[in-house]
Amino acid sequence: MNFFEHQALARRNTRVLVLLYALAVLGVVIAVDLVLAGTYVYAFKDSFYSPRGVTPSLVGMFRVVPGKVYLWGAIGTIAVVLTVSAVKVAQLAEGGDAIARMVGARRIAPDTRDALERRLLNVVEEMAIASGVRVPRVHVMDDEQGINAFAAGYDISNAVVAVTRGTLESLNRDELQGVIGHEFSHVLNADMSLNLRMMGVLAGIVFIGAVGEFLMRNAGRSRDSKGGAGGLFAIGLALFLIGYTGLFFARLIKAAVSRQREFLADASSVQFTRNPDGIAGALDQIRASTRGTLIANRYAEDMSHMFFGQSVKVGLGGLLDTHPSLDERIRRVNPRFQSTSYRKRRPAVDAPGSPAPVAGLTGGAAPEAPGRADGKRGSDIGYAWGRSAGESVALVGKLESAKVTFAQRLLGALPFEVREQLQTPDGARATIVALLLAATDRVMEEQLAAARTAGAGRLADLARGVGAAVRRLGPAYHLPMIDLALPAAKSASAAERDELLAALEAVINADRRVSLHEFVVLTLVRAQLAPPARPGAPKRGTIAEMKTHALVVLGLIAHAGQTAGPEGERGLEAAFRAGAAEMGLAGAAPVGREALTLDAATAALAALKTLAPMQTAVLVKGLFAAVSADGTIRVMEAELMRLVGAVLDCPLPPLLEQLDPATLG
């Protein structure tokens, strides 16, 4: 099952869960009505006796209860449940950040000097670059000593990853990587948004039980007669049981769904890291820990389905556990795992401040570029692709160990001064601007002058300072550097974020033309700095409905890979027609350069974000067909595809991971 199928399945599961929870709410409504009817019968029991002293049957009593008691009981219950759920959903509208605040998690600063936190950030950065996901905001739950973690958010671009302090202190780097790989699977498989919606729905059902608990607690303080207090306690007990009866079935559904997702995430972690001992070792460490995975926070129950491990103790022999047993999870990821032998050779909990060095980056000849026999390098060279459009689109959201290795190599090849800049708000903003500065000094000065005119003089000076180091890096570094810069840039003030966007627009428009690369960088940064979109209507658009927009983006991609002259025109037409055919738009005329304006491209990408998951797959497949129509793919084309994928929330991993980053300048 690929990325788009997972997205579609998650949406189908959402509909099924909504239906099941609706049935649970209906059951709660019926139960509340029965309690109200019983209360009515108790209050007016004397009126039910006949003159001859014959007591009617219980069913007979309920039949004489006025219909409005049932009607208003149902209306009131539904109103309460829906209102509480709506309030909870609104509280969770910020997605991962709201969840992090709920559990008191502290955001780790990108420039942290804590060795354990630095190690965690390094692992997250590697995983993000390897999978094509924007680098999530990383948090730590300082007060939690259990070994646990979670990922939360409504969309891939605005995810949050959090771990407990116990995770940082108890796991070595390989084990930590296994846990983070597990959480990235949840990010890519659309589990996060489903989990948040489940929390909102559960809130309404739990509220009924909470009201009952409140009534029971206050029954003894009642000033009414002893019988009145007893009646109040009985009503409270009934509501308490009603609420938790509904919660029982909701937990049962949540546990069944969550357990299967945990198995999938464990398997994906092994696929990502190619190290089954990593996640198996983490699970074994949990098994050996006295604290385990338990969470002390008051929201541990609400979030039980989101954590890496079981966050609360649940009875009934594990029936309601949200996670499979540790033994079963270890057996599935590594059937040959032996705890005793593993613990003898288990690496210590080290805390390196940077990625481990990779052989081949600091000396010796760079490896030969694939598909080339003459040793030429550069972004204008077409490397043999060797994948069909269908095989290419399957790369979206795919977790592969080779990508992690490439991410480590790329991060290791970044100059130290650039890595340092990316960790501070000012340095991160300056680096993003510097990525778009021209190679020639004259044009660069014009761009910086335009930024000053736009009111971003200080940022222009900062960009000039980092420009020399950044300009030496090729296009393969651009998206990773943006990803590394975004966490720090997002932590800047609103005014500083606005200054960054103003500087980017000024630099881009300084030469009165906008390249595709500049456009997509601006679009990506603008989208990432904007407040996260609130969860809205499901994506249902089709390519046919958005034909004009699809052809605009296809035209951008087709034009990007062609040179001037007759040969370039023939290549453009072939690329465009190949892409249109894959999109089901065969016969469409190529879009001319004059139609590819900034406004048209912006509108096209915004509209295409509403495509249904499988329709988005068709779009990306068509774009790949255009890029690789000549059987090759250039470094610039590969990075443009990844940038477009980032804007459309379709994470593409590095496409040319066989290349040594040192050759991509």
C-alpha cells in the first residue's frame, strides 16, 4: 500500500469511525432516556397505582411517561455531546502544538546545547530529509520518566514529535532512531489527523460520565432529605455508568484500530532504518524499565492511542489496550531477537552533537555519478532514471534506509558555519534569502538593494554575510536547508516572518522574472510560515474538474527541464504530452510560457491541494512522466519535483541518493 492509498484509507476509516461513534452516541441517548424515564416513574410512582391497589408492570409505567420526556432527553443529550465535542475539536484546531501544550511538553530550541536534545534533533532531521517531510517541531516532556513518544498534527507539514525525558535518557541512538522512525510512519500514514478527531469525539461521550461523577460526589453535601440525596446519587451513578458504557465501546474500537497501526508503524521503522535491533532494543528497554511507558499527565487516557507505548493501565486482560504486548511487537519486528545477548552488546546511551561521519566525505575521490561515463557533474546533467511514472509516484512517502544514509551524508557535507546559521531565527531567515541570491555579484547586489527597499535592510545584510557559503552549495542542498531552517524561522516573531517573506519577494522580482525554482521556494516558505490550516472538508477534487490548473503545473515542470532552440521545443512538447497522457488529459495543447505567470501558478497549486488522494497520485504520476520523458532526470528537476511535492503535501524523498553530496555543487 503506497502513500496515497494510506491517505485514502485513513479517510475511509474516519467515516467508519464517525459512524461507529454515532451509534455509540445513540446508545448513550437511549440510556439517558431510560434514566430520565426511571426518574419520572420514581417521582410520580403514587399516580401509577390503580384504585384497586394493582401496580402496573414496569413496561406499563414507562409507556405512560410523556413522550416529551424522551424527546427532550434525546435533544439535550445530543446537544451536550455535540457541544462538548465541538469545543474539544476547536481546542485541538492548532493540531500538534495544542497537544504538546496539553501534556506540558517543552519545545526544544533548534540551537539547544543539551547533548541529548541535540542528538534527538539530529535524528529527527535525518528522518525528515530522508522521507521528504518538513522537519517537525520537536518537544520533550520533562516530567515524564517513562519511555514514550508521540506524533501529532492535522497535516504532514505541521507535525509535532514529542518524546519523554525517560526516552532521551534511557535509549541509545539506534533505539531512539527506531522510535522516531515509528513516529514518522504515523506522520506519513495519515494516522495523526484520525487520532485528533477521535479525541474530539470521545470528549462528548466522556462528559456524560463526568457529570454523573460530579453528581455522586456532591450527593452527600446535598441539603435535601436523605432520600433526596440518595436519589441524586442514584441519578449520578446512572449517568456515570452510561458515560463509561459509551466510553467502553469507544475504547474497544480505538484499541482495535490502534493496535493494527502500531504493528504497521513498527514494520515501517524497520524498513526505514534497516535495523530491526533498533526498535526491538527500544521495546526491550521498555520491558526492562520499572517505569515502562506509563504517562503521569492527566491527558494520558485521552491520548492513549497516540503514544508509542501503552500510556495507562487498562484492565480486562488487555482487551482495551491500545497497543499490542511488548513481546508480540518484538517478535514481529525481529523473530530472532534475544534480550540477553542484545543487552550484552548494547551500545551505551551516547549523545553525539552531530551526525556520525560517513566515509567518503572528507577525502578520496568522489564516486562516479550514475548514468555518466565521462565524470561530468552539475545540475544541468541528465542522470539515467530507469523508473516508470508508476514506479516514480510510489516513491512519495516511502521510507527507505538508503534515503537515511543519503540524508546523513548530506547533513555531514553541510559546512559547519551553515549548520550553525540554520539553528537561530536570524541565521535561518538569512539562509533562506541567500538561497535565492544570484551567482554574479552585480545581480546579487541588485537583489539585496531590492530587499532593502522593501524594508528588509537588516535581513539583507545578514543574507550577504552567509551568502558566500550558501552559494557554493548546489540545488540538491536547497530543500534540505529550507527544511532545516524552517523550525528556527517559525520561532521568529510575526514581524520577522513578514520581513522574510517581503525579502524573498523583493529578491525574486529584482530581475523582473520569476523562475520555477524561485516560485516554488517562495510558495513553500509562505505556506510553512502561515498559521496551520484548520481541519476542513475532505479533499474530493478531480483532475478533470481542475484541468486548467493541472496543465499549468505540468507546463511549469515541462518548461523547467528544456533548453532553448528547436531541440528544446521538441523536448518540451514530448514532456508535456507524456505528462498529459498520464493525467488522462491526452490531446491537451502545451501551455505557453506567457500563460505561466506567478498568479496562475499560485492559484493552480492552491486549487490542486484539494484533490482527492488518488487523484493527487495521478497528478504526481503525470509530473514524473514529464520530467523523465527523455529517460533522464536532472538534479534541478529532481529538487523541483520535491519542492512541488512539499507544497502539495506529498513528501518526496531524495531522488538521486546515489550521488555523493560533495558532487552536487
